[in-house]
Amino acid sequence: MKTLLLIDDEVKLTKILGSMLSKRGYPVVMASNGQEARHALQHVDIDIILLDMMLPDTSGLELLSECKGLYPDKLIIVVTAFGNIENAVQAMKLGAFDYITKPVKFEELEIVLRKASDWIDLKKENSELRTKVHKSLVNQLPSVNPKMKSVCELVGRVAKTDATVLLQGESGTGKSMIARLIHDESDRRDKPFIYVNCAAIPANLLESELFGFEKGAFTGATQSKAGKFEAANGGSIFLDEIAELPLPLQSKLLQVTQDKTFTRIGSNQKRSVDVRIITATNKSLKEMVQLREFREDLYYRLNVVTISIPPLRERKDDIPVLIEHFLHRHRVKRNRNYIISPQIVNVLLQP
């Protein structure tokens, strides 16, 4: 149960209320003025504060403001006279969690306390989840470099959204791995992750690969076939080398980014998909837009969140970290004690 601090100068009523709450399992600390409240907060791990607005040595609003500054994680429920709701409104603006009016109804107080307790538990759960995600990302993207740490932080934040992501970076910077991480750390992790290399599929086949086709749509189409977008339904699709997408196909991709619908080749029927789109390129799409080699409207649809991944030559301080990361992986996998000489590491660190 959460530990409560009751701050009220009506000592008899506070003792009665404290006794009733103790019987419900709440550890209770009592204070009759601001000075006693400050002492309690310094020496006891308090979760929820029940704060009366009228105190003998300070105002409730002043103490509330002070507590939110010094102890921002404490939830504060203010208690005010029925005819003084303005104080409660001001308290909520200053960061109070909720308010109740005097005379305090115990049933009402219990409901507010349960709500506050649930909020604390949810916040703790979210914090633990963020820590877990951070550890997972650190394991996958080991780095001591500030630029790469910023990338890791942004990946962790964007993974929990459904935002369309554009990964930019030179070949070999890890765009595919980061795309996979975004999917694995998202709420779609249990759904498909479909990878498509737009540069590796001939232009005349790319449309059918992405959007599928109906039987008889062209010579050789002996049966209908779903495309990659349908395969990714509910999950994520990663379009690598997006700059290689032919202009005619860009308009069809634009439709998917706008309303999540498309049509198979040889069909007039619109199909809907729930897909998160992640794209990657080692080219400047902005420059391609200026050269009219890439649709401007599609560029802005894909460029909702951009993650730029620095090449290793710009973060050489990560070389020893990455060497140890890969050595450890192979030590575990092959049960061998792989090592590398410091001289080799020094050579790799040279300009």
C-alpha cells in the first residue's frame, strides 16, 4: 500500500481519518502544519499527500508549490472547504492530482486514493518498461558516442508510436538493423516485419511485389497473389533504398501513406491495410525532389520522423565498443575466448 501524509491542523479529525485509513492498510503519517510536513517529507518515503488548504503557518497553495518543486513525484490531493472551489482549481493548475471538499466523505476519499495509487503503479510500470527498452537498445546499438546515443534515444521514443520513419545514412551504417529494432520495440512486435529492397527488384516487377495482382492481370498470372503490403498487415513494412522507387510507383505508395489503401494489379477493388511504414536511403531525397526525381508530396509523407545515422568514421570512439560487442557475441555463440590485440585496435583508430 502507498504511504500517506495527512497535513491538517484539525488534529482530532486527522487522527480519526488516519485511524480509518490505517485499518484499510495504508501506512499513515500526520502533520498539523507546514513545518511538521516538511520534516516528514525529509525523513519518510511518502507516496501520496493529503493537503488541507488552510494551515496555521503557511497556505496550502504555498506548500503545494514547494512540494511540487522539491518532490515532483509525490501525488498531492488537496482538501478545501466546499465554498472555496477556487482554491482547488488553483491547486490543480499548480500540479495537484485531485481535490476533495470538506467535510471529507471517507468513501469519496477511498476512491480518490485508489485512483492515485493506480496512477503511481502505472507510472512505475511505464518507467520500468522504458528502462527495459533502453537496455534492449543499448545491447543492440552499443555506443559511447553522443551522436549515436542520440540516435538510440530517438529510436526508443519513436518505436512506441506509429509514426512513419525515414532512416538516412551511408551504406553499412545499420539502417536495416535499426528498422528492425523500431518494429521489435513497438506494439506491433508480434506482427509481421516485411523487408523490401527497392533496388534489388526489377522496376517492372516491383509493383506486383508490393501490391500484388489478380489472376489474369498479365501473362503468367495464373493465380492471384498478395503483395508485401498485405503480408505486412498489422505489422511493419521496411522499404530499403526507397530512392530507387520508380516515379509511377511513387504515386501508388503515396496513396498507402495517405489512407492505408491500395489496389492490386488487375483489380478495381480498394484494399485496406494497417501497416507502419519505415523507409531508408543513402541518398538525399530532398535533393531528388529538387531534381524532380522524387515526388515532393511523398517525401513529406515519408519524412515524418527522420533518423540520421552517422558513419563509423565520424564516431571512431565506438570502434573499441563495437569490437568488444562482436567478440562477446562470438565467445558466447562458439564458447571460445576470442581476443584482439591492442595494436590492431590502435590501427583501426588511426585517421
